[in-house]
Amino acid sequence: MNTFSRRRALGAGGAMLGAAALGASVAGSASAARPGRPVPEERKSLDKLYADARREGGELVIYAGGDTPDQQDATKQAFLSQFPDIKLTMIVDYSKYHDVRVDNQLATGTLVPDLVQLQTLQDFTRWKSLGVLQPYKPAGFSALHPTFRDPDGAWVAIQVLAFSYMYDADLGSSGPASPRDLVDPRWKGAISSSYPHDDDAVLYLYSLYTKTYGWDWISRLAAQHPQFARGSFTPIVAVASKQKTIGIGGAGSLTGPLAPGVRWAAPNGHPFMAWGQRAALLTRAEHPAAAKLYLNWQLSAPVQQASFTGWSVRTDVTPAGGLKPIWKYPNAHLDGFAHFMADRAEVERWKQTFALYFGEVQGPPTPGSLGLHPGR
């Protein structure tokens, strides 16, 4: 399975737990959320920020959204190859568990991470309002597309991720030309999908399919007997290993295969979904200098140019492989995902409805069960 682990793409239920305690615990720091002096964009070089991080102690803990423990290994190794004196602890878990984990740690005074990078976009708005995010504008902030930055510097998006469907590249031109074709009887028993009611990004993708093709299409898809599994990497693995021919709800790139033999598709005129994975420095972070180094490194032009999707969050970085900037693909619904994530009642309705069509989520979490304080 490690063969397919390079940045595999990547919670309302527990979000209410401890909310009152969290609000009380940050009441004293709520001034951080009020408008104040504009935050200047970082002017220090990476070398100077590296020196600051070493003087601070040379440690950094990040909670990263993802599906498997090794999903961020490539990112970690790339960072450490440039900054070998930093001890980087990168904890990967579903974003819907990391966010409430951070809430509980803040409420109990036991915060572990310095920085979070998650797909639960709604949390960054909420955390900003509570004053638990440290406003900071890394170098390159002004070059970020407005969709990918908070105007006050509470958070930035560090990478573009996208979910769609994929298929065995050996099919060539006989593969499904659009998501609409996935209900063709020839694909019965040949489809793998991550559960839409387990991952909100996959859920949004399925909601777009429903709005575009209708509930009858969903019924016909259910009649195809898809193999559902937890984790957005599972469709990629199923197709790459020839277990299935079609995958739904996984990350990929139009510039090349994420895994050998897998063609990821996002045809014009048909929906897929993309978003900027948000990252933020926590106000109570023990290692803010190291966190700032990491954010500046992530947004640096060389790292953005090496994006596995080919797309960058920066307006001054040309996408790879002849792609247009992601915000020029209306069928990517870039702004829609943030609005979708903000309406948690609507999200729950979609989840429970898809459970009626596809059955309830089965199986243990693919990152494992990490408890309250991983990385401590």
C-alpha cells in the first residue's frame, strides 16, 4: 500500500462536544479576533526563519488531515531535506477528528500542535472568531488567490486538492467519458468508492453529482453495487491494483497518474470538486517560529511549482502541464465547497440520505484511533 502513499488525498458530530468549554477557555483571548493593526507580510528569508526556529528549540508539531499515517511522509521528507535541524512531528488523521481534538485540547489546556492543516474549512472561520488562531501572513501572501487566504492572515491555503472519478488507464478511449456514464450497466460490480457520508469532500462531490444528474442517477449508481471503503485513497488503490476498473471520490491530477495505471478525469461540462487545504498557526503554539518557517516553505514558489495536482494557490505560479489556474475551472466548484462545509445541518442531511442509498459506513478509521493527544 505504501506504493500509493504520495500525498494521498486526503466533523460535525463531535464538534459540539466541549464547545461551551472551548468558548469559555478562550474568552480572555477573544481580542485576537478583533480588528487591530494590519499584519505585515513576512519579509525574512527562509534561512533567517530557519535560524529563528532553531533558536526556539527546533521542534514543530503539525496535525494534518489525511487518510493514512504515512500520507504526509513525502511532505515531511521534503521539508527536512531543506531544514534538517528541525524535529518535525506530523500526525495524520481525518480532519473531522483533528478539529474536535484541537477543540478539546484548547478547552482542557493541553494543546499539542503548533499548526493545523485540514479540509474542515468551516473550523478556520470559527477558530478565528474565537481568537485561537495567530494572524500571520507568510511571504507570498499577497500573491495568493483571494479564495486561498483570510484577509487578516488568520489562515492560508497551502495546496490545491481535487476529487473526481478515475478509471483503469488500459481502457483508453473506452473508459467512462463523464460521471454520468458511471451508471452504464457494463460497470456493474466494477466500481470502488470512498464513502460519501464519511468524508465531507467526497460528500460534496456526490452532492454535485446529485444536483447535476438527479436522484435517479444515484439510485442507478447504487444498483451498480459499488465497493465502498473508508479513506479517499481506497479507490486509487482498488483501480491501481486491478481490483476494480472505476474509482469515485479520490484525489488525482490531470498532469499525470497519482498511481501507475490510473487515469483521473475531470471532463469539461461535468462536475468535480477542488479546494485549498487550509493551514493556520495556533495562538497557544509552543513553537511559533518553526510553524512560520513551515508556512513560508509551503507557499514558496519552488514548493508550489512541484504541486502534485499541477495547480498552485499562488496567482504568480504557472500551473504545470498546460493547465489553467484552478479558479478558472467553473466545474471545480472552488467556492462552493467552503459554503457547503459551513452549513453543518445541510451536511448532515446529505450524509444520512446517502446512508439510506448506500448503507452505513463500515470499518475502522484508516489512520487508526489516535486518542486525545497524539504527538505529545
